[in-house]
Amino acid sequence: MTNIEQAVKDIQDTLVVIAQIEKRQSAMLREHAEHRGELLEFRRRTDRNLAEITGKLNGLIGYVAGPPATCAARLNRAVSGRSLAI
């Protein structure tokens, strides 16, 4: 085999390797794109659930705390000897 024939064979082998690498890389990029979409959907659901839970928790806190006291009512309690809850 001459030098030129050997060089052509080496180039052909290299092209086969490059083609395989590109095929694997393309498959990996497709998988990553699909996974990214799944992650974004999961994040949207998580954000929506967190907002719902936050709203419910704030409502529960408001219910337990009762109606907000006015500044005058707080001052009256403080003056009458009661501790002022903040």
C-alpha cells in the first residue's frame, strides 16, 4: 500500500469516527432538549403550587390572627397593663 493509499484510508477511518461522534452528539442534544422541556414544565407546576399554598397559608394566618387591631386599641391595651403583641 502506498503512502497515498494509506493516507486515504486514514482519512476515511477518521471520517467514520467523526460521523459516529456527530450522531451521538445529536442524540444527546435531542435528549437534553426533551429533558429541559420536562424541567421547565415541572418548574411551572411547582411555582403554581407554591403560589396556591402561599395564598392558603396567608388566609389561614389572617383567620387565626383575627381582624387587625387599630393603633388606638393597641395603645389602650398597652396603657391598661396588657402586653402589646406585635
